[in-house]
Amino acid sequence: MAGICEGRVVIVTGAGRGVGRGHALEFARQGAKVVVNDLGAKSDGSGASIGPAQEVVNEILAMGGQAVANTDDISDWEGAQRLINTAIDTFGGLDVLVNNAGNLRDRMLVNMTLDDWDSVIRVHLRGTFCTTRHAVTYWREQSKNGTPRQARVINTASSSGLYCNPGQANYGAAKAGIASFSIIAAMELGRYGVTVNCIYPTAMSRLTEEIFKQKMPASMAAQADNASADFDPLAPENCAPLVVWLGSEQSSGITGRVFGVAGGRITVAEGWHAGPIAEKAGRWDPAELGAIVPGLVAQAAPNALTSGEIPAKS
């Protein structure tokens, strides 16, 4: 199976369903050898089953590709190491790590439990760290041995983390952390030939179904209205082309960026930056700030909507 990732070895976490499944299948279509990682848990992170991962592997094998299933918990330090070793032992190396696995425990802050918080932070943020840490150890050793790989990490954030969504303080905090983690990792790992990028997908999956039932993002509603009969703008497979390209050798000049993917739309997110400024030659007196801070806020751009769009000032 020839393609832009011919012969590359790829790990996709959370690849048994939804967006991750789309990534794994498209990597295989583009010639990659794929480790399909999925714990087989419910959407809240409980339970486990080899079924989802093996089903995707069977699909890849049926199309003539190469794949192996892995059900390790990526938020477990030893489990994450076993996952990386699965790629190296089975296919002889590792070129691409796609951190996609996640769960949801949505609650308003006043009702959120410590377990709700810890479970989501552990899977998303700790899980992304654990797999990346073990992968970059391997890539650094390869670089020091004179056999560097054109390695890629693609992480998964969310509009909830970048632009915020009520009821998702745990999920949003984890996803914002992943976006920042990606940019910092890109700064650190370029010397080893590793690029690190991040996406925030908008698609229908187990994790987003209830959210879409409550409110469809305006940009997606517009795409749905204009979509052709054979194109579903909410299909999770729409996110795969960008991720696969970022995992290819063609993307060597792109690192430390966060991309939005929604239907047929690709967006480059622009992160925090300094806005309006007031300063004086000395320390401010708190009593002075009533005449200063409201004016600064009035000059600043409003916080983005959950869609990422900047609302018009009233």
C-alpha cells in the first residue's frame, strides 16, 4: 500500500473508535505500519476490552496493511513503555506517535468530584506525557547513535481547552495543558529531528455526541447546510488527512503549531499573546487601578467563543 507514509511505523492511541480509528485507517492506507492502541474502556474511562483495537487491526489487515493491537493503559508509566516497545519489537522502530486517547467526566465545577478531576487529567495530560517521554527517549538514542529518524508527535487538544466550555473544567484544563505541552516539546526536541504538533478536532464521536445534541457549533452548522450528499462534515474521518500529513516526512518544516480540524476546514490557532499595556515608572497603588484596568480590558479583544471565533464587541 503506497502513500505518503510508506514504511513509517506509527502508534495511534485511542484508535479503537471515532477520531483515532480514522487516523489509524488512513495511516494504513498511506502505507504505514500501525500499532492500534485502545484500552477498550467506556467513555468515562472505566472498563477494558481488546475488542475495539483488534477490530481496527482486522480492518487494516483486510485492506492489505500491517497492524498490531495494543491495549496498554497509556497513563500508566510501564504501560506506556510497553506500547512504545510494541512498535519497536514488532516493526523494528518508531516514527510517529499520535496521542489521541481520552475520556470525559463532564460536571459543573460545584458538582465535580476529585475522582472526576483526577481521571480526566490522568488519561489526557499524564497519558500524553508518558507515551511522549518514552518515545523521545528512543528517538534521542537513535540520534546519538547516528541513525536519527524523522520523528513526529501529534497530540490532541480541544476547543474546550483553547476557548473554554462550561461544564468541562477538568477536560478543558487537560486539553489546554496538552496544547502548551506540545509547543514546549517542539522547542526542546527539534535537536533530535522530532517535530511536535497538536490538533483540536471537531467531529461526532462518543465523547462529543451529547455536546452536539445540545448545541451545534455555528461553523459546523454552516458546513452541514452546504455539504454534498456524500460528505458528512461531522464524520471523525475528516480529521485524519491533516494528522497523516503531519506524520509524514513532508511536514518536516512544521512544528510547535496547533491546528483546528472541522469537516473540510483547517485552522491554525493563534495562542496567547500580550495585548493592551499600561505601565508607570514604579509600583502601582491599588487605588489607581480602578482608572486603569477597565480601560485595558475595553481595548482588548474579547475572549474567543468555544468555536474559536472572536465575538463582535457590543
